[in-house]
Amino acid sequence: MFRSAVSIDTDKLDCLPAVVGDILTHPDRFSAKIDKMLSNYFFNPGHAGEVAGKYILETLINRKKGNQS
């Protein structure tokens, strides 16, 4: 049914339950696509706060070192 892409025009939202049902019934069709989207659009899933904190600390430390020289 919706194998290559899941995109629904706003004037066809009445088919949304069927699309969601298809995704839930056949997750194998969509898992690779979901993984690809996650890796392309989300960085450090589950660890973003930790990575951001390290980046901020490293930046502050480097700035402080630069100001003392």
C-alpha cells in the first residue's frame, strides 16, 4: 500500500488510520526507513544532553585557556 513513502496530503487525511494501521501491522517495511531518518535528522539519540554538556564544558575550558595566555 504505502511502501516507498508515507506522506499524506492534507486533503486526504481520511486515509490516515489505514496508513497508521499498515505501519503497525508491517513494521518491517518501515524500520529501515525510520532508522535512516533517525540517523539523518537526530544526533546522539539518548545521549544528546551528555554530548551537549561535554561540548559546552570543552568550549568553556578552551576559552578560559585562551584568555589566560
